[in-house]
Amino acid sequence: VSKGETLYSISWRYGLNYRDLARHNNIPSNYTIFPGQRLALDVGNPKKPRIRTARQTKNTSHANRATERSKSQTKAPSVKKTTVRTRGPFQWRWPVEGKLLKGFSGGSGLNKGIDIIAELGEAVHSTAPGLVVYAGRGLRGYGNLLIIKHDDRYLSAYAHGRKLLVKEGDSIKAGQKIAEVGSSGTDRTKLHFEIRRDGKPVDPQQYLPKR
């Protein structure tokens, strides 16, 4: 652990769930770590077999029967999606106005979020209520970065800011101004925005309202 790092920033860098990382290293629930502390990152055990409980088996059986019934019925017409996205516990909102510069390609590891064109100094708004768990520029390639914890599953990040307007530990409201758009850590003025669920990058456009 280096000075300025938090459990959340380290988890973000390595694509880990911060709760798994804390549990694996016996870190208490306040998630406090210290410079010089050594953390083990091998939090997963992919060789461990999954044990199905009786409840899971019963639920799977019900699901299979439901699937068979649905196949025997006439396929219903598709319903057009609304513009409001409510995945997870929130109605997510766009952090800035502007055209999409680059989309999500998390599977290939090329872009774990989206890049949005914005003017230098333009206000960046929180996409949902939460708590600031990282504010700094310790993650290479992100410049001035904010990470906001929305609940136990969801985090969002706002990168390349010219100025950060909130600090670690601040409670944030949805739509609150939290930073100014900049070009720190990159070659042009833009906002890089990410959402992570259980430590893994997800496509923000699957959560944000349609434009």
C-alpha cells in the first residue's frame, strides 16, 4: 500500500470486489489500510467447486419447468424499452452532457467505461447518491479521479478532472456537482466514466437513460 491509496482504489486497479479483498486480508469493516501494508490479491479460488444447496436445486427445477412452459406458448411481442433505466437500486443519470467519444469494451480490456466529449471546466455530476471513497490521482491513466460508492455492489468513477470538488468521506446526492472536466492523465479534454458491479466493469450505457 502506497501513501494516498485506499482499499477501493486498489480494488479498482485490479478489478476486485473491495469486500472480498478486505475479507481475504482480515481488514475490518471500516476498510482502513495503511502505507506499507502488504495485501494479498489472490482473493478468488476458481478451482473450488460450487456446491448447490437443496434450495438452489429446487429453484432451478422450478425455473426449468417455467422455461418449458414458456416454450410451449406463443411468443409474446417485444416491448420497447423506456428511456428510464433502473438497474440496481437507482435511477442513474448522465454525469455530463455531450456526445459519446468511445464506448465500453470491457471484455477486451481496452475501455472499461465510456468516454464523453465535454468542455474544459464543465460541471461533472454524480450519477447517483453515495459516498466518496477515493479522490486523487494515484491510479495511472485516470488523472484526477473520483470513486463513489453507491451501495455494497455498485461503484462509479469519474476520471481526468481538472478539479475535484469533493473529498474522501463526503456524502453525495444524485446530480451533485463533484468535479470539473479536464484532461489530466489523457491527451484531450473529456470525461471517462465507469460503473462497476461487485468489482467488475459493466457497460454504463446499460444503466444510464437513453438519449
